[in-house]
Amino acid sequence: MKKKIPSYLTEKGNIIRLLFFVTFFVFVFIIIFKPFNSNNWKEMSVDTFVFYSILIVVIGLGVLAISRIIMYLTRNRIELYYWTYIAWMLAEIIFISFACTLFVWLIDGRKSDYFQIFSHTIFYSTAILFLPYSILWLYFDLKEKNVALEKIKKSLHLKSVVKVNGEEPNLINFPDDKGNLKLSVNADHLFYIEAADNYIKICYINKEKVSHFILRNSLKNIENLLTNSNLVRCHRSYMINLAKVNVLRREKDGLYIELDAKSLPDIPVSKTYSNQVIQLFSDASM
């Protein structure tokens, strides 16, 4: 329960899908089963019943929409775990029940006990919302797994390089966080990759000049994709191309790497990766 919820549950598109699906499901449920004390609405025509049913749906949807908008706006500031997400959904049901009960109590002429209506309303609200919540959760999860599967297929495709004149070109492919190929660089022209929040900066030679390319992806994802390449992690924020290293230098504050270009800054080597980097250079010199 302490595990974070999947990010797809707070995506804008999925929130909109949730609102539309719940609206349709709740309206059909009300028309068929007539919950919320609607059987006590006396001398009510079909048109009036449908009108009041629509109002109940609008009230419930309004509360749900406000709740999900707050969830969407705070998704990057508040960490949602499974237990907090379930508690959030229960709070939504309670607030929806309070609002719908007040509406039913007023149109019934305040003749019935408010809390007696509320007990029925919260029961029906829970029963009504449980099914669409569950269906959509399963649907979003299945959709996300299909997306992940497509990413794996694309990454495997990116790793299989087309041969030219019987030889494999020494290209390194860089996909974005959705698995779409954005840049291919000859390994001999690549210097380093730098992490920048949710993006990476790729430094390479283009037309005999040092160039940079910004790509939306994480350094960890790129590291996993390029396990069999000359690119190695030397810092939390850097991966370097071993083939472009001129000097490994030890200073008072740690190790630094000088690359094969005068205009490039020295790349720091953190303590976490220092032993790994030293071992790689030792193996290369043997």
C-alpha cells in the first residue's frame, strides 16, 4: 500500500475519460434503478424525473471534477500512494453523497430525515462508483502495459541496426521517453550525455563542430538502453564515451575526465562511480 500509484491515474486525458465514463454510467444507473430516495418523489412526471436525475448527475460530476482537477494540479507536489489514492476516492464518495443528499432532501420538501437519506445515498454512491472506478483502473493499466510493450518493441528495433554494404554502421540511437527515435549519432562523434531534470543533453560532433541536442528522457533509461556500448556512467548527471576520453585526472576534490575537445568542460566523476571508472581505464590500458 506504500507503493506509489501509476502516473497514468493522474494524467489529464485519463481524468477526462473517467469523468465522461462515470457520467454515462451513473445516469443509466439512476434511470434504471431509481436510487437516492427517488421513489418518494411524489406525483412526478417522467420528464421531471429525468430532469432531476440529470441534476443529480451534474452535482455528483461537479464534485468529482473539482476533486480530480485538484489531484491533477497537485500531482507533482503531493506523492500519491495506493492507500492515499483509495482514501481520496472514499472522500470523493462522501462529498458526492453529502451534495446529492442535500439536493434530494430539498426537492422532497425536507420531509424525510437528512441523515436517513444520506445513509442510503452513500450506499448507492459507493455501489455506483465502485464499478466504473474498477473498470477504468483495469482499462488504464492494460493500456499502459500495451504502451510499455510497444516501447520494448521499439527499443529492440532501435538496437537492431540495418547493415550497409555488409557492415553495421556504428550508430547510437536515442529515443524519447515514449520510445520514439529522435537522434542517431555515430559513436565516434559522441562525447557525453548530461541529465537535466526530465531531459538529457547529448553532446556530439556535427559538421566538425560541437553540438548539443536536448531530449525528453531520463539518464537511467538511456543507461539501460546502452549497456553494450562505450558509454559509461561516471556521475549522477553524466555518461561519457570512453573512446573520447583523453585524461583521467585526480584533484583534491575528486576525479575529473578531460574529453577530446578543448571547448568542452571537464566531467566530474562521483565517488559512487569512481571505482568503476578507474577499473575500466585499468582494463583498457592492459
